[in-house]
Amino acid sequence: MPHESCTFCQIINRELPASIIHEDEKVIVIVDLYPVNEGHLLIIPKVHNSEMRAVNSETLQHAMQLAQQMNVALRKSNIPCDGVNLFVADGEAAGQEIFHFHLHVFPRFIGDGFGFRYDRARHFKKSQRIRMDEIAAELKIKLKL
Amino acid sequence: MPHESCTFCQIINRELPASIIHEDEKVIVIVDLYPVNEGHLLIIPKVHNSEMRAVNSETLQHAMQLAQQMNVALRKSNIPCDGVNLFVADGEAAGQEIFHFHLHVFPRFIGDGFGFRYDRARHFKKSQRIRMDEIAAELKIKLKL
């Protein structure tokens, strides 16, 4: 169901301008208006869903296949691109800003100054194997439910 | 072809320990030893490829389907999880550290202190439509090649 106030629905319905790279029955691929680096793309399912859990699985898989193709296209282009990041923010706590699921694909180049902001006291600390095994056991059960 | 010095190949071959959540013919899903937050997972294709472009498309699609399932499992678990990020670093310039393609799935929670490090003078600046249209036109061509 398209949402009248959703920027991506408005783009899909041609009510807002967009620079479109690809469009098919499942998704649209556009250039991000506020890019990390030039060539930053968004792969957007046409059906409006805020959360990743609600997105049709085939559509998600198609988006991933397109992400690979866009990665290759970026590397073939004249846009500075030594590497590529894929990124999804699912939920406000994860940094989601437009509440219509989308997959970011953006080029990176050496010295681009972009990266993660983190705290060594909290993030990327080596885990204890016993805790990792507990997490694996819990998620294994939740995966089956 | 497995690479003897590759950490992920060694995990897949049971030559290094891992906390395994899921395994099938295409991929293995493990708990990250150096998590952003607790519950940080890696979805790793079994076939060794450094670059995303070389990964079998069906395997990539399967990884994305599993990422959705892992997202749901994390939210059902007791691990703090208000949101979820998906992340791929393809290439050293993109922050890749282990050169065997993998998809990160990690929980986020309000106040976790994690985010992007960027420079307002270079990143997330509003683009000019004329330049966005040029980028779209170039990538459209490169996508077809």
C-alpha cells in the first residue's frame, strides 16, 4: 500500500523527481540525493514496507542480485570507486531515516574520510567463546520459531 | 577453492573454532568474535571469493534471505535489539578486513553509541540534479555491459 507522505512512494509514483538507474516490476534503483560519496545508490522495493521483516523474500533476493550488478557497474564507471559498501538501516535505532525499506550501495575510495564512529570500550571487543556459544544456541532456536 | 590462510575457510573446514547458528550447502552463519554489539552475526558463503562480484548470485540471494530471517530471530531473542544493520565491506577501501566475502548482520539499540564517522564538508551533501542525472545515465550504460 503506497503511503501518501512517503518520499520513496512519491518517487515510485513519479510525484517527486529522481535520477533512475533501473526499474522493474519489483524495485527501483535511484541516485541518493545526500550521498556518502558520488555514485551512492538506493535499491528500493516498490511495495511500501517500513520494516525489513515485511519485505517479500523474492524482492529482497532480487535487490541483492541488483546490488551485485550495481557494484560491478560502479567499478566500471568513471566515478571514484576502489571499494563498495552495502548497508541497510532497519529501524530508527539502526539509523533508518526514511521508513520505506531500502538497500544502500555506495562507492568508497582511499582517503574518502568515511567510516564508523565507535567506542573501543564498547564496540569491537573480543568476545568470550562461552558467551558466543550461548548467543548461537539462542538464535538457533529463535530461527526455527 | 579454499585458501589455507583464510580465517573463514578454516572455520568452514572446522580448523578454527566458531559459534555456528546455521549451516547449509551454500553458507555458514556464525557469531562475530569482535562484535559491534552482542548478537553480531556473519553470513559467509562456503566457496572462497574475496570480492562480491565473484560470489555466485544464487548464494548471494540465499544470504540475503537468511539475513532477513536472522534479523527476525535477533528481534525475538533476549539480546538488546531495537534495530538491525546489514553491512558489506567489499574491498580494502570499503573497510574489508577478511578477504572472503561476508555479510554482517548486527543488532542496534538506542544509546549504543555506534554510528558513522563522516565529514559534513564531504559527505551527505545535497547533490545537484544535473549531476545525479549524469551519474544515472552512466551507470545505466555500465549496467548493461
